[in-house]
Amino acid sequence: MTDETRRDDQEPKADADAGTAASERIDLPKWNRSRVKRVQPETATEGPDAFQQGVREAGRTAVRRGPLVMMGIAAIAAAIGGGIWWTRHRAEQAAEGTRLLAQPAAWRSRGRIVDVDRIMKDRKRPPPVPIARDQAELDRNVDTAMGALVAGGSDDAATLGLLVRGGTEMERGDFAAAQATYAEFLTKAGLGHELAFLAQEGVAAAREAQGDVDGAIAEFDKLIGDVGDFFRDEALWNKARLLEKAGRNDEALEIYKQYAAEYPLDKASIAQAQVRERLTELDPSLVPAEPGAMAQGLSGLLGQ
């Protein structure tokens, strides 16, 4: 076989190999994975693309769970909306209760008996303070305002209104009713309430007004508490005062001494002036000189 014949036999084979290589060329990766790649002969038996299969499964899962997700979102929105409504409702109730509570408090503390017809004859605006023609009208206005509070106010405002009612009953001389009203406040609000001391003092005052001095002393004993407690100085003073009223002067003196030890009489305290006055009579040696008196004495000496 000649060289030329051998080359002719090899050239078709080379051309066939080149064509096979060209048909086996693999496409470069595409940015858009949604395009279908040309299946090559050796990969024709492989399964679908894993990425595309994962996306399809995720889409099917989202479609199946869509209603549940929407229900969950709706439930959360309803809960948030309900919370906002309840908060506003409570705020509105508190505001209305405060307004209703202010009415009897204003009539009791600032009400004035005047010539209403003369004052209001040419006046277009309401007066700055509540006014009534006589005490009976003033009392009716207080009672009417208290009734409106109980009927339309919140429970908290109605409970606070008991303090106003108790004070009104004390002013009218109905001490038994006042004692019951203050006791009702303590039952509803509890001893932990920040204004419980006012009701406790009210019970003590009502019992004293009814002649139950020992009962009043027992009530102030509850208010004394421990050293440094709020209202302790006032409670000590009242207990000592009631002991004197009961003729138990020795016990009263011990309480006065205790007061002076805890609340020095040369410093300001609730009952400093009253305790100083009583100790001046019972045991003057326990009473320090007042700062003003010391200054006046020193000025007199220097003047001489």
C-alpha cells in the first residue's frame, strides 16, 4: 500500500472523529437555569436537575401552606387590633372615672354657699368654684355626684370615691356611717393601697368621735408600723394624744419621748409643734430650745 493510499484511508476517520468531538461539545453554564440544556448522549439517562426540582417542591409546599399562613396572619392581626382596642377602652374608662370622681370631690372640698341668683344673673360662664344656695343644696349636689360616680364610673374610681363619701359623712356628724365607709374602702382596696392610711386614719377618727378611745388607739397602733415608715410620726402623735385623753399620762409621755427620739424636735416633722407643746407641760427637760429663741438670746447678750 502506498503512502497516498494510507493517507486517504486515514482522512475520513479523522473527519469522523472531529465530527463526533463537535457533537459532544458541552454547553457553558447559563444564568437562566430555566432554559432546557441540550441532553448529551452520555447524560441522557440522568435524572432532572436538582436545583430546579427543589424550587418546584418549594413552590408546591408554599401553595399547600398558603391558607394556613394567611389564617395565622389574620389571627395575629386580630390579636394586635384587640389589644389596641382594649387599651383604648381602659384608658377611656379611666378618664371617665376620673372625671366623675372629680365632681363629688370638688363639691365637697371647694363648694361654697352664696347668693347664686345674684352671682349668676349677668354671668355667662360658670363660676370658678361650685356654688350652692344653702347647705342642703350643697349636700344634695355631693350626693348626686357620688351617685353618678357609682353608676357610671370604673370600679377603681368608685372605690376612691369611698374616701370622699367617708369625709362627707364625718363632716355631717354621721360617724358610724363614716366608719363603715372607710372600712369598706379597706376591704375593697386592701391595706397595700397607697391611700389605705387615709382610710385607717378615718376609721380611728370615727371611732374616737363615737367615744371609743381605746378602739381609736388600736387603729393608730396599726398605722405606727416600723421606724422610718410613712405616717409613723402622725400615728405616734395621735396615739399619745389619745392616751392622755384616756388619762394614761405615763404611757402618753413614753410615746412622746419615742417621738422626740425618732423625730428630733429641733427639726421639722408633721407633729413637731404639738409634741413640743405637750412635752413642755409634761417634762420640760426633754424639750430643746428653739433655734429662733437661741438666736434672740444671743442677740440680747451681745446687745448688753
